[in-house]
Amino acid sequence: MALVLVWTVTRAVLLLYVFKVFTVPGGMDITTDVSVIYHGWYEQLSSGTFPSDDVTWQYPPAAALVIFSPGLLTGLGLLSYASAFFVLACAADAVVLGLLLYAARRRGPRDPGAGSRSRAGVWAWVAGVPLLGPTAYARYDLMVTVLAVAALLAAARHPRAAGLLAGLGALVKVWPVLLLLGTPRGRATRVIWLSALVTVLVVTAGFAATMPGAMNFLSAQGGRGTEVESVGSLALHAARQFGWEGQVLLRYGSMEFVGPGVRAVSNVAVVLTGVAFGWLLLWRLRARVWTSATLADAALAAVLVFVVTSRVLSPQYLVWLVGLAAVCLTLRASCQRVPAWSVLGAAGLTQLEFPAWFADVVASEGAGTAVLAVRNVVLVVAAVVACVRLWRSAVADEPAVPRPREGGGVSVSASPRLKGGVAAARKSASGR
């Protein structure tokens, strides 16, 4: 099968990069996060406490499970911690591929999207990860994306499992909580949200009772500034061209701007994130039509707006977006095809700005900064388009139009889009 062959070849190349057989463009060693930082966390967690005194640890407690996981292989004495991590990252990549292949083939009366699946999403995943480059295997975001993709694909048939996966994902890296936004109203929402809540409470209580420092992540983000790859950083990159005297320092595990005006830029980002959250809540309250793709469409829109308004936009964040885009493209009912393909373009641009031309980005000059600006504009446009399409698909449908019946009286005809949403809702209800 061509899909599997392309996946195998491209992933072999990624492994050759992280195992340092090939040199990463730009000459940067992107594996130090795993070999130094993650391995250090592993040693600390193995002693029974969270690395609360390490400013680079800013993650929910279940992230410890990912950091521990390479130990399953290192215990055999065959692999180092870093090598075991890369193997597990590739395994997570393969699991996402399998989930998308299964979803693209799946048919059945209980599936609201039965007969309307596409392989485009599988190809998006096969192409999207190598477009981002070896960074995808040198961070733990693939492990989180597996949980998010599985949750979205399980929601129609197995809402409890979907809630459990979303809750666990939120305890690994927070953002999967946004998957809950687009759940259909009624029983589905109650089941998924309750399952997610129970998962969060039980797992958090378990960590809090057994490992000191489990909840310290709640205050770890407060001191962060504006990271050099974020959308907000473009204002500071531009200011540097006109004599601004700020500088870039390694803080909280990433390169951040420090200097006059940085706090104001960071505060604006926080305000915009709040505005984005308010808009998403408004959409949720106003939404009237759910299709088989609304859950995934809302997830992609929500994560896009939070990524572009964040003070930090690390390269690995694109792994999340590629996974969500792949799910949307698997569902023919999705309204997010343009934003989804835009995410893949942004992934390719990301590999150019990091690691290839990251020195330019840090210096606010050259091709790297230009590519960063284009990438961020692509993501902002994708976020806006995703939100507009989400609103139109679920809120701004044409109202029902009364029309005369033959023989007197009136009947009501819904717009084609509304009919599709009602049909999908009826199928979903009959399935449960």
C-alpha cells in the first residue's frame, strides 16, 4: 500500500535524523530536550517527586507517564533513554496512522458519518509529520496527539472512552481539554464531560497523594514572557529593526524576549486568549446544528486560536494541529478543509524557521525571520477562517422557510446544510 510505504520511508528518515546519522539542517542538536531535560526529569521522577525546582517543568501530572515510558525499554539494557524515547515517538506516530486508516475505512449504521469518510486525512498525517521535520520525534507531543486523535474518532460510538482519553490528554499537556468544546448537546455531552472529569479527578488525586509537587504546574506559567516564535513576537522582531534594545534569553526552556515593552506584548496575548475563550463559549451557546464532523471542526478551530494568541508557539505545537487537521480531513462533512491544509503548509514553514534558520530568528534578521512571519500569518488566517466556518456551519445556517402546501396549510423547509445536520443528528440518536 502506497500510504504505508510512504509512511515507512519518511519515518525512517526522521529516525536517522534523531539518531544523528543525518545532520539536522542548521546543525542544531534538537535532541537535547530528550537526552538532557527529559532524562533529568526521569531521574527526578524516579525518586518519587516532581521536578518542581526545575523551571522547565510546567506540565500537568500525567506528563510523568510519558517521561517514564522510555524506562520500559531501557530496562532491557538495549537502548539509552533518548533512543527508547525516539522509538516510542515513532510508535505513537504509527498508532495515529492506524487510527486514521481505520476511521477512513469504517462503515456502519451506528456511525453518523457512515459512508462519508476520506483518505485525505491519512495522507495529511503521512505528509504533515515529516513536513515538520525531526523535531516531531524529539518532543513528547506525538504521545499527546495520539490521545486527542483517538478521543475524536471514538466519540461517536464510545463517548465514555472519548471522555477518558480527552481527560487523560488534558493531564498530559492541557490542550486536549479543548476537544470537549464541540460535543453534541444532550446525552453525548453529559457522558463525555463526566467521563473526562472523573478521569481528571482520579488521576490527579492519585498523583497528588503519592508524589509531592504534582500540582505545582498551576503556577509555573506565570513568569513566562514572549517566546521568539509566537505571533506576538513579530512586533518585537519589527521593533528590533528600529533600534529597540531588548534581547533574547533562554528562559523556561525556550528563547524569550526580554526588555522594555515585552510585558505589554505578553499581556496583550493573555487578553486575546481570554477573548478567544469568550468567543468559543459564545459559539457553544449559539450552536444549533451538529454534524458528524462538528466535534473535530470545533477542536481544530479552538486549538488554532489558542496557539496564535499564546505567548509561546514552540515548533512541536504544530504536531497537535496536524493531528486535528488529519481528523477533519478524514470526515467529508468537515467545514475545515482549507484551514486543515493550511496547517500542513505552516508545518513545512516551521521546519525552515526551526531548526534550519533559527539563528536568524533569534537575531531577528534574515530568511528565518521572514519565514517565521509568513508562517504566523498563515496560522492566523487559518484560525480566522476556521472560526468563521465553524460559526456558519453550526450557528448561521439559513432559517427554516415556510412555504404553502398543496391543498392548503404550510410546510417548513430547512436549508440543505440544516437538513444534513438534522439527518446526522437523527442517525446519531438512533445509534445510541
